[in-house]
Amino acid sequence: MGVITRIAGPVVDAKGMRGARMYDVVKVGKENLIGEIIRLDGDTATIQVYEETSGVIPGEPVEDTGGPLSVELGPGLIGQIFDGIQRPLTLIKNTTGDFISRGVSISPIDRKKKWRFKPCVKVHDRVKNGEIIGVVPETPVVEHRVLSNLEGKVIEIAEEGDYTVEDGIAKIETENGVKELEMLQTWPVRIPRPFIKKFDPTMPLITGQRVLDTFFPVGKGGTAGIPGGFGTGKCVTGETPVLLADGEIKPISKIFKEAKGKIEKKHNETVVYLNTPLHVLSFNRNNVVEKEVNILYKGKTEKLYEIKTRTGRTVKITPAHKLFRVLNSNIEETPASQLKIGDYIASPRKIETGNTYVKLDVRFDARCMDENVLKKMKNIVDKLTENITKKELAKKINEPYYNLMNYYAEKNKPPVKFVKKLFMFAGLTCPKIKKVKVERKSTPINVPEIIDEKFAEFLGYISSEGTIKAGQVVVFYNNDRQLRGRYNNLLKTLFGLDGKNIKEKTVGGVLVNNAALARLLISLGFPKKQKSRTLSIPKELMVSPENVILSFLKAYIKGDGYIGKTEMEIATASREMSTGLSYLLLRLGVLHRVKTKRIGERNYYRVFISPLEAGKICEEYKKEKYFDSFDVVPFTSEFLKKFVNIRHELKNYIRGENMTVNKFNTLVPYIKSNPHKEIHDFKNKLKAIYCDKITEIKEINKKIDVYDLVVPDTNNFVGGVYPMILHNTVIQQLLAKWSDADIVVYVGCGERGNEIADVLREFPELVDPRTGEPLMNRTMLIANTSNMPVAAREASVYTGITLAEYYRDMGYDVALMADSTSRWAEALREISGRLEEMPGEEGYPAYLASRLADFYERAGYVQTIGDRKASISVIGAVSPPGGDFSEPVTQNTLRIVKVFWALDPDLADRRHFPSVNWLKSYSLYLEQVKEWYHKNIGVEWLNMRGKTMAILQKESELQEIIQLVGPDALPPKDRIVLEVARMLR
């Protein structure tokens, strides 16, 4: 038992550890945090701790367990999600909730679950280490082969039946006596599991990706590296508005700028882990819901796509950013680079953000005129000065003594902020202040308690044709005498004010000179000047009940709208106002179109509403029935032909006519749910989404900042100048799905939370194309995110490779995906810095190359000690900062791996997926796998591959010439090369 003497992040020093060994697992502190000894100096041990060390202090105990970091092996591993030290995350969630409590320890393999064991040996048989003594059906596609870790004669073997992993299944007579064998075993993660012999890979690992399997194959038992820059992600430009759950519509760049939390910076990337979560609206595949955001991201891109739709929605996003494409009854997350004109994308049909009246508070400089509040204020002063003087009280609340006495003696009315400060000091909630004024001799106004229908109507009138002059004169202009009378009535009812009728040139109006009313409006966002170009919707309206929003819109349209026979139009010179109106209309489920018109040097924004939709807010349109051709479902004729029983009803649509949502809803009851359940599900989704057609896609080539929000589970948020659903499978997931490996181990090593969330959400939904079973039936996931303690990154890669070796020893071909080894290397750099070791290149430790080599060398095609041939193929993602392949991690990886798949952002930007650059990539396994290709593909494979690569290389050279002289200057032979290369690509 030792004692902590020093703490430096994840590194802890403890004295009194004489007798401990290198890499022993220890329990650190009172909470028994898990750590590992990485240096010994006398009786002082240096420990890397795999859990957060905040709150741990010197003097707390350290207990040596006496054993190295090990994993449990046995049936029950497949389908599990572990953290870096093999703690089962699903079981931990059931025990402690969504967050891992420090010091929690749960067995990775269920001790109580019984497995059907079938013996493969008999009594008196001699068994060797690594020999199969029985089998267990672990999943529908994986037979777990129970391996003996003893050598000797079988004197007892369990009959076929159900056993737990701790039940004895055999007794073996060894040189050291009789020992019992269980299905549960353990193995130290840093020690490779033994094998008899390693062979050169002669069979390719078929990945299912043609560019890889054709040109750059990796052998089963081989190693491959996939370099690609950090943050090749799904981002939007800074001016993109985001709808927050409190109703505020704020540019994402402003959200990032105002964010407070832990900041991580890496080259052109910045990640902020928020102290206080944001709340946004998100689409969960069925409807729009509120979600929490804990992480913000800022990066750079050199290419954007500006996408415009038929309803006028527009957004600028990176090529990898996903939108929800709708085709037939499917809603697919599709990168912007793969969208095309004519595609339909999902936009919110209705936004639900709240249904309670918003309380109206005095948030501006004014004096309290509420006699009830003033009386309570005096009582508080009396109570607080029972044991101290008023002078002492004034000092405590940081208020001049003469001010306090003037307010107490009622010589002056106290400012609202003084009243609130006094109530807060007394530990009391300040009551609603119902009457205020500004100047001493000004007219007081009543302050409504809530933003109700009448207050919203007043806001609608003043927003459409009102203004504030000189900071205190509020004027409403309109030639309709009845409308002016209604406005005057609202002034009296809401605020107790009398307006004055005026006439200015060609327009009449109502004027009231009251600074308190002006300040109340300004506190709600009403502009002091240049109102027509800077007006916006108060955020309080966005979260108000629908009746309140309806009241505002009706009043606004009366002032600034046009009610025509074919459509309703609302015009504004303020982009923020047009954005707010669009979001408000969707609060009521009113579909609409927006257009921008440029007149001179200024833009003007027009919102159009069809009569069918306008009937939801305007009585004039409710009297007749209207047809709306914009609200359609994107069904192809081939899809509709499946519904034979209603084919007559569909004949026009089979010919190519678009079906409206209303028509679709009337037909769905006639479509049988079995086997067409997806149609009924799609009908329900249409209650939340609208299918909007893409009309324009523009490519923008310039370097610009981009931003993203990390939204767990749903990975999208409602935002955009006009409301859209904005997203936030990578090549490793494609490899996991399509590779012909028997077992897949996916290690998320230090990845950002949203990337790991994508994996954890999408992997369980992937279907194994070979068996039709869920891919998780042959997969293990190890999830270690970048905000977890860095020491756990190293443990995660060793845990993953040890689990892979265990299934290799059973005779299975295993594919291990490590994403990303760069994050592991960064962890080594940080730990090395804490240990004050001599740094190597770019601050990485001098032993970086040997650590990477130790990891990749555990791959291989081997003869196991049980005389089976099996393989581990290791595919490691490398994330070079800024895409710089010359940095140390990439270069050291390339010295080890024999396959290099270079991901090219330019190819991704040109919509070429998978974006593997065929000129930068290579494979050193061509000769080893040549015979397999000759036998299974064709004898000319290697020769044809060489010729093809030569054509692609020639094309690259010709492209440089074309940039100088143009394509017309090329001879016919070279033009043919270009055309053949295009066909190959």
C-alpha cells in the first residue's frame, strides 16, 4: 500500500510502493481509480491513471493489485461495447446512468448467464495448450471455441448442457497436478498471445471497395494505414442561424464565440466542451425534438456547396455535411457532395418549441411604481436592519447610503435593478413589478404579466408599421382608421396609455411619447433606428403558445402583408425578420416559399404563402378549397407499380405526375401494412417533415471557417436562414460491413464524441450482407472518446488487439479497425511530457516508432498453437493535422504498414467516393496475393492492373498540360487516354 505524493493530470506519483512491478494495475485514491505503473524509481512508482483524477489529493492511498492490465476472455464478448479498459458500457449505463462513475468496476463478461456447452474431447484424451475442448454458440454467426490453457490428460469433461463461464467444464491432469478448466480466462494486454509460425499473407482481405480490392489489396494478416485530416466532417458556415430551444435564432459563429468551457486547439481546429449545455431542436427520424449539445467545433474548409431549394431555403455546407434525402419512402443521410438537382430533402414541416405563456420581466432601466412591491421593499429593509444600521446595510448591498434612505423615505422611486438587488440580498424572489416609469415626471406604464394574445397583437402592429423616434416616441402609421382605433385600444388596455392621432403627409398614425414603453420594446429586440433593415422576431414569441403566434402574425399581415387571390405575400427589408417569420410560420405548420429580390444596392425578402396554407392563419382563405402542388411526395413510377390493388388510382402518378401529400394520405389506408409497413411509417414521418426539391447547387472554392454542433443520437439540428434539418459512413465502417473477415474489432481511440456516437448508433443498425444478421453479431466495439483521460487511449488499442488475438487463436480471420492511432500517439506525447522525458520530433516521445511497431506486429497470418491457420488484419486510421503526411505519426506508420490508402479531400469534394487517391496509395502485397487473384479473378490481373495504373498516371500528367494549353491542343491519342481514364475513375 502506497501514498500519493504528486498529481499531474493523468500521471500520479506514489511512494511506499517497494515490491511493485512495471505495468502492475493499481487502485488510486479513495475512489479506487484504475491505473497502471509505468515507471519505478526506488519505492516511488509513477502511475498513468485511466480515469479522471480531479479531486484526488496527495496523501490518498494507492493499492497494488499485483497483476498486469488484463482482459477477460470467454463467450459473451461478441456484440459488446467496451471502454478502453474493457468495462462494458451498456451494463454501466444500466447501473450508473449515462455517465461512468469514477472507480466503477463491472465484469465485462456476465457471470450469471448460462451458455450451451458441447464438448469436443473425451476422458483420457490428451490436450495441448490452445486445443479446442468444446464449442458454444455465442451468436447466430459465431461459434465460440473454448480453448484449453492447460496441457495434459483429460480426466473429467462436462456433458453437453448449460453452464456459466465460471463453472468447471473439464479437469486436466498436468505435471503439477489436477487442475480445473473454466470457459472464463484472462490475458495481459501488453503480452502478445503465442503462435507457432507466421506466414506471408497469400489471400487478400476482400473489403468490398472496388478501388481497394482492385488496385491496393491488403492481405489477410496484413497491415494498412488510412491517413486523412482531422475534422473531415459535416460543417456549416458561420452565418448559418441555429434555432435554440429557448426560441432564440442565433448564428452558429456567435454561439461558438460566446461559448464557455474547456477548449482544445489543434492547428486549424478548435473544440469547445461546454460548461453548460446548449439545447437545440433535432429530427429523430419521426419528429422534431429538443436535444442537448455539449460540444462545439470550429475548423476550416477550402470548398463549400451552396444548396437552394424550391421553397427558397438556402445553406452553405461542406461536401461531407449530410442532408436528409427523401426518395420513395426512404429518408437517407446523404453528403452534400452526393446530392444533385432534382433530389428532395427533408425540411421541418412544423416546429414544436414550447406551449406556455412567457412571463414579461422588466429588463430595462426604469423606476418601480408598483405600490405592492414598494411596501414589501420597506419591510425587507426593516427586517434586515433589526441587528445592523441602515448605513451598514447600504454598504453590504453596495448602494450609497443617501440613495437607500431616499427610497426608504419614499422621496424617490427606486430603480428596478435596486429592488431586484435588495430582494436577492434578502434571499427572496422579487415579485412581478407591474408598473414602472423612466423620468421622474413621466407617465408610468403598466407592465403586462405575460406575453399573451393581446400583447402579441400589439407587437405585430408595431413591428409591421411602427417606429421609435428619439428613443422615447413610439409611433404606429396606418391609414385604416379602424386599425388605428384597435391599436389605440391595445395601448390603453395593456399599458394604461392614451395615444394621440396624428397626420403626416399622406399617412395617419398614433403617437405616444413615453420612454418606458420605448425601452420595453427595445428590451424585446425592437430596433432603436433603421428599423426596416434590422427588425427581428422576439425570441419570446418563438416559444409562446400557437394562439399567441397566430395573433402576432395576423396583426403583422394586416400592417405589412398583401392578401391576393392566388397567394399571400409578406415583404420585409430585414433578412433577420424574414428568417424569424419563416420559423414562426413553421410553429403553426404553415408551409411557405421565400424569395430574395435585389433593388439597387439592397436586398428585399418576400415570403409567399399559398391559399391552402394561408387558410391556417387568415379567415379570407378559409371559405374556399384550394390545391397546393408544392407539398408533394417524391415517389418514382417503379415504386408505385408495386401497389397493384390501387394501381388504377395511381395511373397519373405512374406516368410521372407528382403526388401531393393530401392525395397520399387518402391512399395509404388502402395499402396493406404487411408487406408495406414502410409506407405507413412514412405517412407518420410526413407529419414532421416536408419534402423540398433541390433547384440549384453551386460549388464555392475558397478558404473559410466552418462550424458544427455535436448533437448526440440524432446528429442533426434545425437551423438555416430558413428552417432546414442540418446534419453533423466513413470508410472504416464500410470495411467493417463488407470485409470478408469472420470477426470485426472496432477500436475508437480518442475520437471526438460525435464520431464515436455515430459508430455506436450506426454499427448496431448495419446488416451483415453475407448472413443477413446484424453486423454486431460478429463485432466488438471499444469506445474511447477524446474527452476521456488520455491514458485510456493506449489501453484501448492493446485491449482491442488482445481480443482480436483470442478469436484468431480459435481459427477465425479477424479485422481490427483502429481509429485513430494519431490520437493514441498524442496521448503518448502528453504522458511523456508529464514524465519530463526527452522529447523527439514535434514533441512525440523517442519510443513512438517502437510502440507503433509493437502494435502493428501483432497482426499476421499465423499457425496457432492449436495447429489452426488464422489471421489478424490491422487497419489503422491516421489523422495528420492539416492533412500533412510528413508528420511523425504518419511517417512512422508508413515505415511499418504495407498498404497505404490515401484519402483525398479533393476527390471527396468532386463527389468521388470512396475518396482514395490512386496515385498516392500503394500496396506491397501484390506479389503475395497474385496467385489468389490469378485463380479467382483472372490470370491477367496483375498485368492489367499495371496498365490501368499507367493510364491513370498518364492522365494526371496530361491534366497539367491541359491547364496550360487547353484540351483542344492534345493529339487524338492523348484524348483517348483521358476518356479511358475518366471511364476507369
